[in-house]
Amino acid sequence: MVSNFSRQSRQRRERLLIVGCGDVGQRVLRLLKGRWTVYALTSQPARTAELRALGAIPLVGNLDDSHTLARLAGLADRVLHLAPPPSQGHHDPRTRHLLEALSRHGQPLHLVYASTTGVYGDCGGARFDETRAVNPRNDRAWRRVDAEEQLRAWGRRTGCAVTVLRVPGIYALDREGGDPRDRVARGMPVLQHEDDVYTNHIHADDLARACLLALLKGRPQRILHASDSSEMRMGDYYTMVAEMAGLPLPQRIRRDQAAAHFSPMQMSFLGESRRLINRRLLKELGLKLRYPTPREALAEGLTRQTGG
């Protein structure tokens, strides 16, 4: 895949804007290794040196303040939108402000947005593809639906190709807040099998590769599941993590006991069960998953960390 980016940059140096350059955005920067001109929008001036060291041109701006986004107009050929919506409300004004800024002098050729699979709500463990209707169950998911609708309507109106990646749980042993061993080490319980839910995953490195391929090959106004090929119940996932990492197995509890152990947000995740079909990701983008299931990633990461 790296050769595709090299060939592209020999033809004409691409200009990419990353909006929300956190962990995944930084992995994208490392994949590109200076082959493209990359601008990174940050609301934190203290991060400019860090982003510059990774090969990006930092831009300070705040999606909550549209007046700070004027420099984005006409800046890039492609945009990777990784910024989350605000923490309250049914709508995403941040995406609206971004689109207003991008529209001032034409528009980019392609925009890729990282949404969430939470837009589907609870699916009772059903296996499905991207044609399933959304059914958000909380404000957090409604904000993502609003962002998706804004982006796809804008793409149809302006001619910009918009690709939406619906992303499940992101993990990696070197990702802050994304190492599944942390939860197991804290002794957090899991649901007993009959109460458990199916959960979906994507390794952060595979997600970064998916973002880049979507920027080059994503179909206009297309939605894709940016998920690996595993089908695991949440309790089985954390039990596997414990076994592989040599940690105590998590306690199994009934659903009616869960509220005493989990926050309201965690409880919302325990109320949603689905199995995602990722055929579009693999066939349309041609992504070969480095980690088809979490087992491969955990085995490799644990071996690397122990020097085996």
C-alpha cells in the first residue's frame, strides 16, 4: 500500500488536511512519511511542535469558533475529518463550521469522515452490512448521524467525494486508553454469556491504513464499516486478553448486577450488540487487514514487549 502513496506523490504532491490529529491521525502521518504535504488542525497551540516533528504543518484553530478556520479554505486536495462532535446535544456544529470553511474557495476533491458504529443502536447481535438503517439510541449517536447527514448532503451539493467510515472500538497496546489489558488489570467484570453482547474492533494501525485508502479509493457518498473480521462477545474478548497476557480472568456477572460496576456510558455499550460485515472495506478499498482479529495483534504486541 505504501507504494500506492509513493506513486501518487510522484505524479503530484498531494495536500492533505487532518482535522483532529490525535492517535489515529498521527499514525496516518507516520504512514505517509513526508510523501504528502499534510496540514494538521489543532485547537491546542502547545501541540504544534509535536505535530511538526511528525511531519505535519500545524494550524491552530477551533471547530467551536468558525472565525478561527478561515485558513482552511482552498488549502488541501483531501481532508481527513477525525474530530469528534461536542459532548452535548443532537447536532454537530463542529462539522457545520468545518464545511463552511472548506466551501469558501471551492472544495476539496475528497473528504473522509470517521464516524461510529453506534449510529445503529442495538441490533440484537444481528450480522449486517452498511445498507442497514441507522437507529441511534442516545445523544452521542445522534450527533454522529447529524454529522454524516451534513457531510453527505454537502458532498452531493458541491461534488466533493465524501466517504464515511463507521468505526467500532479502536484498540492497540501502544494507544492511550486503547490497551484492553488495562481494563482486565483493574479487575472489571464482564457479563455472563447469556447476557453478553457482540462487540466489534479495529486495530489503530489498520484504521489508519483504511483512512488513507479511503482518501484515494473511496466511492462518493459511500459508507463503509472500518471493522476487522472478528465476531466476539465482549466477555470472551476480555477473557482472551486475560489469558494471553497472564492476568486473572474477569469475573462473570449478571446484567442486573452490571450497574453497580459500570458508568452510564459503559452501560450503554453493554446494551448494544451487533456483528459488522466489512466486505466493502476489504473489496472496494482493497485493504488487507494486518490484524484480522484482536488475537493476532495481541500475540504480536505481547511478543514485542517481552522481547520474545
